[in-house]
Amino acid sequence: MAPPPRAQRPFDVCVFGASGFTGARVAEELAAQCAAAGLRAALAGRDEGKLRALAGKLPNGGDLGIVAGVDVSDPASVERLVGCCRLLLNCVGPYRFYGEPVFGAAAAAGTDYLDLCGEPEFIERMELAYAQPAAASGALMACASAFDSIPNDLGTILVAREFRPPAVPSSVESVIRVSAPLGLPIHFATWESAVHGIGSAQHLQRVRAEAKKAGRGKAPKLVGPRPRGAQGPVWDAALGAYTLPFPGADASVVRRTQMALGARGEPAVHFSARFAVATRYYAAVAVVVGATLMTLAKHGWGRALLLRNPGLMSYGLVSHAGPTQEQMEAATTEVTFVARGFSAPPESADAKPDKRVDLKIGLGDPGYLYTAKMMVAAAMALVEERAKVLESVGGSGGVFTAGFLLRDTSLPERLKRAGMTFEFKHDEAGAPAAAEAAA
């Protein structure tokens, strides 16, 4: 049965997985935003009782629609889900196991789609498999539309845009630093997705080979030297911390954004991402946990061990309960960017950058509270500025990164209203000597 036309669907936005740990926070944020904007929102999942109980706790919960009985193993229920709304927010993971039926149905139905996925294999496989169906139906689709990977993706775009012609950006290096004075355990669902995401690394190489064979994934033309980051811990005197390579999906996502920009003739940059820890001890813990995860997740028995014993295998960083509200509210995050480039197009391949712009993005708890804020800000930008978004991507649907999809919208302003800060600093002669608060 064909889905109803977009204009005839009962809901503007629907959250699938609304009763989950992160989905409930997305639902709370979405309910408030939609009520203020006069948009129709719905909560979706399998258990009607849980969905109604959640709606009963939310302001304006009585105005929320309920779409119950949705199971990814039941195609008819998934078709009903994607046919009820113009934009679907998918909060059900691990996406490697539960994501494709929903993604494929949304692409076929012309339903716009955002998710929380931080699994590179799934993200890149969805683009390869569903770019054409989404283009045919008009669906605008993006994975990793929260902490994975909006700060790094959008931040790279914003700081590179500070190189106004004739200046040319060359590279962007970022560092993520989380401060959690009360502790900040990782919820098991996040750990589960990471385990299976790393376990699918060999599949990711096949996806990239297929994309290359299909003519996708062409590297953009870049200028200047590629940043050479160390593989292990490195002391960063400016930050007063040790930094290590960031293991999330950000590098994959930002790389695809830069490829899309380059394909449109816009400046593209080299990119690298790292994360910071305060002491040598925590750097050692990060190395041990990372090595354990990378080694064991490659094998079925190893994944089972990691998932049966999350607390032990993560040195106490993971729990089934996840962080408390107090722990999340006490946490803060900084994402710092150093962008280097040239004041004019370089005349030789070995020219050294002579211009630098820094950007610092500030937010709170990255994994849950601000993940919800970022996802809903992206959703509202897509719903309320869809015509602009469609024009910016060439006039047809498709599968994009969130940064590329929303780069010309008011997303930065929406994130600021949600509590995030953006602070730029220029170092060239004639530019502001002090940081510019983009408030």
C-alpha cells in the first residue's frame, strides 16, 4: 500500500524508540519545541503502555500522537510508521541490526529521516544502498544527527568558512574534552552500538570498495599538508591534557561532508579528530579499554564477552543504568578546532599555511541531554526550512550527512538557543585579537 502524500500525513515529526533511554530525552525536547512551533509530534515504539506513560510525564503530552505496535521485524508496522509523518527521528539501535528496515522504508515512502547512529559501516552502507531510492522519492535523509557527529561536522564547516576569499582553508583539527565532576557512566545501549560498530569494520572496507566501484567516494582536491596526528597519547600543552585519536564516527562523517562540498566546487579540508583526558592515568585507561574493545569486537566470542561484562571490560565506564540526571547536568564538554590555511591560494604544493582560525564549541553532557537537544534542533531546522534545505542539496532527495544537509540553515542559531556556545578567534593581522563570542 502506497503511503499517503506528505501533506496529508497526520504528524510533522515522529520519534521512534521514544521510550528508550535516549529516545525519551529526544521526545521531551521535541514535545516542547513542537508545542512552541505549532507542529504535530508523535511518539512511536512497540509498547503502547510505555509510550502513553511517557506522554503523561511530558508538558503538552496530551497533544502528542501515539504510534504503537511498531516492530522492525514487521514490515507492515514499519510502513505504517514512516507513512504517518513527514520526518522520522529514529532512536532505535544498534542500527546495524535494527536500522535498515526503517531507513529503507523511509527512503521508499519519501519520509525525511534523522538518526543517532555512530556506526560508520551502517552510515556509509545506507548512503550507498538508498541514495537513489531517496532521490526518487524526495526523502532528505541523514544519519549521525546528534553528538555523533554534529559538533565536529558543523564546526568544521563553520571554522572553514571563516577563510573568506581569497583566503583558502586547508586543514581542521579538533579535540573533544568532557568534564564530569560527578562521573558520567556510558549507557549499555551506547556500548552495544560501539561493540557492533567496531565488529563491522571489515564490512566497512567492502562498502567503501563498492562505493568506489560505483563512482562514489571520490576524494576532493585539497590544498596544504595533511595533519599528522600520533596514534597514541600526546601531551597538549595548550589544553593541559593528553589527547588520543577519537574513535567515533566523526572522521567518517566529516570526510563524507568534505567530499560532498568538494563535488560542488566548495572548499574542502583535511580533518582529524582527537579527544582529551586530564592525566596520564586516564590516558592509560583509554588506551587499555580501546585496545580491548578493538581486539575483542572483531570476533563473535569477543563481542559476547564485551556485552556480558560491560562494567568489567570498560573499567567501570559502562553500566546498564547509565548516568543519573545529576551526573548529566553536572557534565560539560568543549570541542576545540584549529583551522589552518592560506591568506591567498598557494603557488606551490609545499607552501606552508600562514593563516589560522580557532573555534571553541561549548555544551553540556554530550551523550544524552545534549544529544537530544542537537537532534531536535536539526529536526526543527529540517522541518521549518525544508525548501531551503532542498535547494542547497540540488533540488532532490538523497542520503547526506547532517552537516552538509543543514549547512545553510539556522541550525547554529538553534543550537545556541539550546545552550551551546560558539567562540571564534582569528590570529592574522587586522583580525580581532580577542575571541569573538558568537552568542
